Amino acid sequence: MRSRVGVVGAYALALAAPATVLGVFFLWPLVTMIGLGLAPEGRLDLGAFGEVLARPRTQRVLLQTLALAAAATVSSALVGIPLAHILYRRRFRGRGVLRLLVVLPFVMPSVVVGFAFTTLLRSGGPLGFLGLDGTPVAIVLAMVFFNVAVFARTVGGASEALDSRMEDAARVLGATPWTTYRTVTLPRLLPAIAGAASIVFLFCATAFGIVLVLGGGRIGTIETEIYFQTVQFLDLPAASVLSLVQIVVVMVLLVLAGRTRRSRPDRHAGAAIVPRATRRDHGLIAYAVLVAGLLLVPITALVIRSLSTTSGWGFDHYLALATTGERNSLRITVVEALVNSLQIAVTAMVISVILGMLVALVLTRRPRSGWGRRVIGLVDHAVMLPLGVSAVTVGLGILITLDEAPFDLRASWIIVPVAQALVALPLVVRSIVPVLSSIEPRLREGLATLGAPPWRAFLDVDMRMALRPILAASALALAACLGEFGATVFLARPEYATLPVVIYRLLGTPGTGNLGMAAAASVLLALLTVGIMALLERSRVGRAAAF
Amino acid sequence: MVNGDTATHEASDPRARGLSVRGLKVVYPTDRGAPSVVAIDAIDLDVAPGERVALLGPSGSGKSTLLRTIAGLETPEAGTITWDGVDQHDVPAHRRGFPLMFQDGQLLPHRDVAGNVGYALHIARKPRAEIAERVAELLELVGLAGFEHRRIHTLSGGQQQRIALARALATEPRLLLLDEPLSALDAPLRTRLGADVRRILDERGLGAIVVTHDADEAELLANRSIFLPIGGHAGPPIQDLRH
């Protein structure tokens, strides 16, 4: 309408900051790593690449990554889809609490979850008799713990918006409830199920914290292998090769996930009425209560562990959080680490929300021109990359790239918040975009013809309506950054460590007092992240629909 | 942008009152070199001050596009739009004074009725007392006195359209643009609201362009109809459609 140059200029300005941050802290490290992996001596040498791939250890790890992810995805789907049905297509008292309990595990820090499952499953622990400690089953269980929420929430949201008249028609024609569900409802939910499945597979294939803690060094995924190659074997080229493999795997998954997302049918706001639960639903309600109860077990085990001291029940471990652990295992006290965590996470939250808003703004414009639409498609994929490429790769990339003046930012305090912000960015964008893109442009147009200049119409419509999702996205980003482990463990200096890193250190150093402290610290961290998300859910600010 | 070929930039011409559209052409770009879609092509239109004109046509005839272009929401490929002789092509939508009313209100959900009706005055930074007075006046005019503090989602379709009308009138418009304003309402409501809209416009001597696919709506709201078939070329004015 006004000059096209002006519009392009505005787009460019909005994308400048996110593009710079992503470019310097993500793309450049990525390219460096690719270089290290494919040309370690400075010239193209695919021999090193092939050599690493041929190692039996690498192949075992690759296989384990895919097998674990597949098992966890299928299991999460089987557990989560019935939950989606009962929690989102029926109304009953207590539904809100159940929904909350099912969703909370998703934001728990991975180290905490890993530790909780170890506490449960190790010999001597309450479920030690199952002999699952250190087995792949333990890892799959932990992954399911996390990801049931994705299926419940995504498929639930889609089924909530389904017009139930098709089901009614089937019932009237004589189909039983199960047949109706199988032949009418499930096929309509397939896009949502496929979308959730690809996201869960992605999360599981890039899982780091839980595999590190539960794998015991014997079972690993590509992520943990990258970590070990870097930190133990000091074989950076091998780590780079593995990162490359992972990027390829992840990109394929992201493309698949993107396809299913686009083919999702549009929701119809407000048309569906959710019926009250009847006696027939009692079985499913009992199932939901059972699952919610089981989801509470690992954390309960942690709490119990944190309260059991050598002299019976007590708060000794919590008091010990003000120390640096048995035999000074840490450089700072746990309380200091908590303060660090908060400072870093809040900074990271601000960065990721500002960048995320800018990106979401650009992504939700509907340009007329073909090239405009293509640019937007590109930005969409670019922003999702950090999520897929995984925190470990982000951290490693920054570690090896930004180590020469004038870019020696490793010593700078800003590096950890930026890395965390990159990991949180896709979550923020995915939370804000759906709301912004569902805003009817005619609202703005109507205001324009009433005398509102473009910036004013934008403020009064888009910004006003984005307020709640921005708050929700901020809470999600904060919780995610507080629990972030994969990138932070590479980049945080010991004096400036965060809570998850400190918990991991405590787990790794001998001393029973340390384990108790780790449990206490984990409970603290869990309360913090879960508390933020619970506040968000209850505050009616709206769902942070990050999936 | 206006194509230089057919543009005739008229200077302020005291004899040309009201809206004057000449040779208007609007084009939608498509992907990858496919031929662009011509939404409207070489349209001429005159609306005298106070005159109510209906643009009648089936879907795809480009009538909504024409309305949006007059409002300033679309940029024409060629042709001119003038008001009282002044060329509008450099005038942005928010300065043209042609409020656009949609078939489903498009009211701001997070503001109450008074907040919506008084929006234009709020933007113009009028004092609060004056805004309140004007809002009350306008609500009385559209038959919804006392509705100041109602939330939008509690209003029926007909009530929302009345609020939309009130909000448009608050701007002291030069010309009202209505895009199928009655089509979302049921028959008795349509007749009633249509008669009210017509009466209000007549009382103020306010002109309007009404876009519709329904001949009855056209007859109800306008003095004159222009028929736009698919392809966006205006046919000869159908003078003998008596209203």
C-alpha cells in the first residue's frame, strides 16, 4: 500500500536482531563444526568422516538412539492418546488437576528426571527389585514420563476442536462407541497424532540429560556420545562428525514434522461443545487418575530421598545446600548456583522472548508476493533448527568457535544466557505464532478506515491480543531455561554454574551426603520449574501451545 | 501504484463533488510467473454526495475488492479515485474518511461497546467527557441506548452491526462503505436494520456504497444499483431498477 520498499525495510529491521544472534551464535558455530568434521586438517577429508562412522561404537550409538526414540514414541502414544480423549473431550470434576499433572513432567529438568528414575530403580531403591537400573527400559520409561504430555496436549487440543456431529451420525447409524472412535475420530486425529509423534521422536532422539544419568556410560545416544567424545576423549573431530549426523537426522524429522503441521485442519473456534462424562467414561477416568498417580511417583521418590539422612528423617540435606558438598565437590554452594540459575534464566528469557516476538511478527505476516512467502517459509525452518539440532550441539559449537579474539566470548557471562535463549527460541515462537496468525486482518483494516494509522492499528489489535501468549511464552521460556542442561554444561564456568550442572556434579562425585544434597537440590529445581508452569496454567493467561 | 498511462490527476475541481472513480484496475500477484489475477478492470464509478449506490454482483465479481480499494486498503494498478476533485492515491486509508463496515462487525473484543464506538474519537485525542457524550448520542441513534458497558461477545449479530454502524458514524465520515452489511442476519432483522440504516443515512445526507450479492439488500439500502459481473467490468448502470 505505502511503498513496497518501506514494507521490505520493516521486515528486514524486524529480522535483523534475531538473524544476527542466530547467525553469530548458531549458524557460524554449526558451519565451523561441519568444517571440523569434514576437513579436520584444513582440506576436505571425508576419510575422517567415514572412519568415525565406521567405528562399532558409533554404530551402536546410532542404533540405540533410533531404537530408544522409536520405543519411547510408540509407548508415549499408547499412553497419551486415551488421555487426550478423556481429558479433552469430556468434562468432569477434577479434570483440570489431572491435565496439570499430566503436563507438568514436560517442563521438569532432564537431570532431575534422570536422577529421580535412578533413585527409584537402583538396587536398594523402592523399585530396585525390577532390576531395571542401567537398562534401556529405564531410559524409555523416563522418556515416556516426559512425552506423554505432548500427545495428551496436542491430540487433546485437536480433539477438543473437532465437531462431534460426525461421531453423532455414526452412533445414530448403530456404531458402538469403540467402533466410532476407531473409524471416525481416530482418522480425523491422524494429522495431530503424526505431528505429536514426530515432535516426540525428535525430543527423544536428542535427549541428553536423562540418557547421561541413566545410561551409565554403557547406553548412549548421539547426544551423549558427542559429550563424551568432547569431554573424555578430547576427540573434537569425532564430536563434529557426530553432530553432523545428528543434524541430518534432525532436519529430516523437522521436515516431516513440518509437513504434518501444515496439513492439520483448521480449528473452528467455539463450535464444539464438550459433553459431560457419563458412567461409560468412568473406566477412562480411572485410567487417567492411575497415569497421573504414576507420573507423581518419580518425584515423590526424590522428595523421600532428599529427606532421608543418616540419622533418620530430616532436613539436613536442605541445610547442606548452603555448603559446597562433601569434600568440597563444588566450587560454589548450591544456593549460589540457584541464584546463578535465576539470573541466567531471566536474562535468557528476556532475550528469547524479544527475539521470538520479532520472528513471530515476521512469520505471521501474509505477503502478497511469492518471494515474500518463500522468505517466510525459510525463516520458519531456520528458527526451528536450534530446537532440533539440540542443546549439546549448540553448546559445543559455541565452545569451539568463539574462542579467538575478538570473539572470545567464552569468558563473557553473556554466553550462557544466549545459548539458553537459542534453545528456548523455538518454543517461544511456536507459542506466539498460532495466536498472532489467527488474528483476523479485517480487525486491523476496520480500524484503519476509522482513522488509525498502521502502527496504531497494529498496537490496538495484534499487540493487545498477543499480550497473553507473550506472557505464557515467557513463563515457558523461563522454566525451560532454568532446567536447561545440554548447552549449559559445556559453557558454564564452575564458579558460575547453574543448578542443573551442580546437581550433575554432585551425582558424579562420591559421598552419600552428596547424593542427598543432589536430591534436595533437584526437589528445589523441580518445585521452581513446575511452580512456574502451574502458575501459568492456573492464571488463565492461556496455554503455551509450544507443540 | 497508479499507472501513469491512464491517470488523469485532476486538480481541485469545484464542480466535481463526491466520489469519482476512473479506469480503476486492481491486480493480485500470483506465484512463480503465473499470470496475475485481474480483480477489477477499467471501472468507472460516480457517487454524488448523499447518494447511496449498491454494487451488485456474484462472488468473484471483484465488488469487495473495489470497495477495499476505495477505502485505501488495496493499491490499484491503474486508474484514479478522487473525492471532491482531490486525487486520493497518496492519501492513506486512515486519512480518507471512508469507514468500512463488514458483514460481521469486526469489533474489538477486548473493549466494551463504548470503547468500540468511541474508538475514532479516542484516536483523535478528544476529551473524555466529549467522547462519552458523543457515544451516548450515537448509541441512542442506533437504538442501543445504555449499552456503553456491555461486552462485545454478549451482543447478538444485529446488535453488533448497529455498534459497527455507530462506530463508523463517530468519524463524521464523508462516505460510508458497507460490505454485505445485512447478509449475516435473518430476514426480519435484515428488514428492520436495513430500514434503520437507510433512515440514518438519509437524515445526515450521508452517501454510501453498499456491496452485496442480494438484490433485496440493494433495493433496501440504495437509490441506485450498478451490476458487476464476474471479471470485474462494470456493466451499464441499471437505471431502471427503481427503489
